[in-house]
Amino acid sequence: MQQGYATREGTERYAARFPRHNGFYRKIQSLRLSTLGIGTYLGAVDEPTDASYAKAVAAAVEGGINFIDTSLNYRNQHSELAVGAALEALFRTGKAQRDELMVCTKAGYLVPGAVPSGVLDPSDVVGNMHCMAPVFLEDQLERSRRNLGLETIDVFYLHNPETQLRFMGEEEFLQRTGAAFEVCERFVREGRIRYYGTATWDGYRKADQLSLANMEQAAREAGGAEHRFRFIQLPFNLAMLEAVTAGVAPYAHQLGISVIGSASLLQARLTSGLPEQLAQALAGPATDTARAIQFARSAPHIDVALIGMSKPEHVEENLGAAAYPPLPEPQFLKLFGK
């Protein structure tokens, strides 16, 4: 396994290799990270898609993106394996170093062929699909470390923990969250992860789902004031604005938690047909794809905008955003009439 994790020195060194990228890097938890991240969610579970993803990850890293997002359940472990293959080649050829890259993965869903046998209490599994019991998370983390070929994973997310709320009351849910955070703090102490967080879809966007205040309090109880619950992920794009409009992202920053916006192009649905007024407001980018990316990475308190990129040509197109600095906050807020 490749040892190490993203460091301030490493990420600063990496960003310095791309001086033409205009405002493309941002300080996040003391690290210098790209405001655009590569996601690995969609695609067929086959060798051609694996190879294409590996090439896309390599193209992203070689092009200036040092934020990589995946999950054990994406394409039934194949996305992690493709990322691992890309990283191995990048490190072996000297095109990147471990301390330059932020690599994130997730656990929570039961993945066919990756469910530990004989250790899970049936009551820990909800809906026959989701679990966040400590023994399960430890098993999943070890699988992810092997798949990625990494001694330490930079961010280990609980994947859509709000799934559990459909099956239990808030008190029991917070007890389970506390136990999960306690084991994540142990993973940090053991050097198996650097940070942990929650990667959600509805969790922070809907009022009856997760309370970020409660989640942060659970982290304090698990790890004290210096806890490592430092990342949340939720959708943010032109059609899903709650991370900003509902105040989630600003509040997270008050708590010292970084915010990663997923679905920046809403699975390609925002790559065409955008209103002309938006094109005028986002002056600079020449295509709807570039405008949607510029919007997502310009939002106050959204640290990284994730985009699924399964082909090198997707990476090349989306890296066009690096030619434009994010909008200043006053200009961005004018899009909301403020």
C-alpha cells in the first residue's frame, strides 16, 4: 500500500505546477485543493468502463485536479479499483506524489460480494441495504484501502446516513451515529483515515432529515474539540440550491467543516439549454457546461464542486473552468437577487 496522505506542503507543491489555472485552488482544512473534483459514480460494471475511468482519473491529476471522490458501492467496487489503478500508475511514474492528492471514499450501503459474513447483527441493517455499525464500517474501510492501494484515506464518509432515519427514531439514530463517529476517530488515531464526514443526498437539504448541529455534537462527544468530522457532501447545482439557500454551507464553515458539492452538472442535465440571462451573468465561460461548473464552484462556502468524469475527454472539457476565477461573492449573490 502507498503510505501517506494529502499534506499542506504536498498540495501547495502540486498547485504550483499549474500557474495558469486562474483561482482554481482553494485552502481547505489547511490544504491547497482544486475547486473542481472528479467523481466516479456512474457507468457500466465492465472492463472498458474501468479502463476509461482509470484514464480519466490520470488525466484529471495530470491536468490540475487533486480532489478525487469515489465509494465502495460505486459500480460495485469497480470505481475504487479503477481509481486505485490510476493512482498506482501515477505514483510509479512520478507524475504525482501521495501527499499531493486528496482521495475520498464512502461506506454504508451493502455491496454485493463485499458484505462481511457472520459478524453483523440483523438489527444493524436497515432496509436490507444500509448499515453503519462499527464492525461493518471497519470491514468496509479495509476493503477500500485495499482497492485504492492506500495506507491512509483522506476522507472516509458515512454514505447517506439519513437512510437510517426511515427506520428508527432520532434518538436511536444519534446513538448509532455516535458509535460510528467513535470508530472513525479510532481509525484516525490508527492512521487509516485522515478525516471523516457524511456524504448525503437528502440529508442536509430537507428539514426532516439530518441536523448538522447534532452531527457535529456527536463528533465532539466522540473526539473532543479536535474531532476529525471535517467534511460534508451534498448536492449543489443550478437546480438544487439548498446548500446555500438553506444556510447549510455557511453554518458548516462556522463549525470548521468543509463543504463538497456533488452533482454539479446534475448528471449532464445542466450541460445545455440554460437561460440566456444566466449566460450573461456568468460572463466568460462559452458553453452551458462551463457556466454550470462556474456557478457551482463560485458559490460561497462550497469548497469543491464534484463532477462525474468517466472519460479523459470529459476531463479536458471540464478543465476549461480553470481559465476563469470563481465569481466574487457579491457578483454571485446577485444571481439570487441579493
